[in-house]
Amino acid sequence: MPIQIDDALTEAVVRELARRRGVTTIEAIKQAAEKMLVDDARAAQAKGGQAGD
């Protein structure tokens, strides 16, 4: 069951992340997305599969 997160909470978290990193909110989202892709790829590689499986 996926976790549902309120949009306002998501926005607040992204803004705080951006503030802490000293970047724009768009850059913070890009950084988070890149980290998620890398983490997914590493997890898939560890399982012997491909990212997105």
C-alpha cells in the first residue's frame, strides 16, 4: 500500500530541503530525483535485476 502524503506537506519538505542546501526548489527536486534513481539502480543491481523492475 503506497504512502499518501499531503501536497502541502510535500511542498513544505521540498522548500526546507532547498533552504538547507542553499538551492532553488527546482534544484532540490532534481537532486532528490537523481538520488532516488541512483538508489533504485543500486538496489536493482544488488538483486541482480534492472532498475524499474
